[in-house]
Amino acid sequence: MLYGIHYRLIGPLLVRDKELERMFRLLIHWLLSAVALMIVSRVVPGFYITGLQSALIAAVAIGFLNATLGFALKVITFPIAILTFGIFLLAINAAMILFASRLVGGFYVAGWTPALWGAAVLSILSMLVRFVMQD
């Protein structure tokens, strides 16, 4: 304890306990997202992942695309999302999945239909992951 803050030594790093908890939660969330992608590949025809390594890389790619390009598209198309009661957001998520499938080897989506179904199933699984990961 230094200045009332708990620290832990991990290798050569001195890490605060809250930072360690955040890193651990991020790692678990990443693994659960990759598992969710593998489940989607088993459920949705036309949605293929060759293995765990591809699923881990695809989870990072989809997360990064959703946080950057997906966020910008959601802001720009906000009126359309309102008019369609949020259903249009599935199309944006499907586009991010298709784009990620073009970037990541071992991750293939056969077209818009599997991407839309994959986005829907992935949304449901992501809700379950967030429920499991809550404090």
C-alpha cells in the first residue's frame, strides 16, 4: 500500500489493483467475444471461422471497427435508426462484420444475409456476455 492505494507487482511492473482488475476483465471479455463468434459460426450458415486464433483476431477487428467506423456510421445514420426503431443498426453491424471478414484470414462471411443473421445472433450473445461481465 502506497499513499492509501493498493499495488501489486507483476513481473517488472507495479500495477494498481483496479488496473489489474480492468485488464483481467478486458481479457475475459475478449475471450468471451471470440467464443461468441465461434458459436455464431456454428449457428449461422455462411459464417465461417477456422479456429480460436482466427476468432480472437476477428473479435479484435470487429471491436475496433465498431468503435471507430461503426460509431461514425451510427452517428451519421441516427435518423434512419430512429425511423426503423434501431433495426438499421443491425445493417451497420453486419457491414462491420463483412469488412472484418475481408481483413482477417480464417474468418469468412459469404454475404449480406449471413452477416445480418450473424449480427443478430452476435448481438444476443454480446448481451449475455455483458450480463455475465457486470459487477
